[in-house]
Amino acid sequence: MGEVGKLYKLDPIKIISMGNNKFYKTTSLNVLKIYRFLKTVQNNGTDFSTVGEIARGTGLHKWTVSRTLDIWMSPIVEMMIPEELEDVGLRLKLVKLTNLNLSEEQVLRLLKIRLY
């Protein structure tokens, strides 16, 4: 996973102007970090990732990752919470991308559409 972590020291990215932002100014960067991580991990053969793995790979806090996935990325990710583990008291959220063929610009466009 060390190689994956190197990808997320954000190299200069062209961020699409979002106009009047209705979210924190780093939300678009966080969405891109999570998207890049999930895409890299799925291309390497891992199907689902946990919120903790995504947090370690992107350098974001678990709470930030979970909230970003729930609020901003729900159209492009598939999330699963196994009931068997929830019955025992563990709340584990498993996440994977629904479509690996989306470009980063399309992901940001979805974020902009989500605002209105």
C-alpha cells in the first residue's frame, strides 16, 4: 500500500471552478483523493475497501472519508455494511467504485451537479 499512498500527495490538479461553493473548500480535493485511491486499489485487484484503509491511503481522517462518501460520492460508489458484523457491534463500511471508466473531470462534474 506504500506505493498507493505516494499518489495522493496532490500533484497540481486542475480543479473545475465550482462557482458559489456550498461545501468546504477542500471537499473537491478530498473527493479526488478518495476516487484516485479507490480506482488504484480496484485496478490492483482488491474489490472492496474499508473506510479505514481509504483514510490511511489518502491521509484523511476516517470521519472525513465516511462523510464525504455518504454525502458527496454516493452516486459513484457502492457501499455495503454487513449485517452479521453490525449484530455483534461492529459497524464496518465496505466501499467500491461502481464505474472505473469515469474520468476525474466527470467526478468533479457530478460533484457540481450534486450542489444544485
